[in-house]
Amino acid sequence: MNYPMPAHTAEGGGLRQKFVDEERIAAAIVGVVNVARTNGQTLEDLIAEVLVDDALLDSQQRQWLSEIIVAAWKTLP
């Protein structure tokens, strides 16, 4: 998935930290959903991107992530 990196150093500060916790992951998922909506993507478009085969996640992980994104999409205003 190709999403733009933060435009300002202040926005990207968290990217430099090596420790990742649930709050950062949740914030990243919310960010991905918001970017997709802003770009006019549908939930189906976003899920199709998540399910694309890549070297980062295996198929089970991609499926799990897609389920989380669906829940976030339906929950967020």
C-alpha cells in the first residue's frame, strides 16, 4: 500500500521510535482509513489493497488486518 509519509517532521516523529504498541498500531489503522476516505476510496478498494500479496505479511496476516480495517471503517465517523 502506498500512502504518503507525513509532510512535517513533527508528524513523523513517532516513525523514528522503534517501540510499537497497540495505540500506535490503532492510530496507524485510523490514519489509513482516513487517508483512503479522503482519497475517495471505498472500503472494497482499501481491502483489495490490503489483500495484495507482498513480502511484509503472509496471507493469514493480511486477512486478519483486512478484518480490523473493516471494523475500523464501520466504527469511525
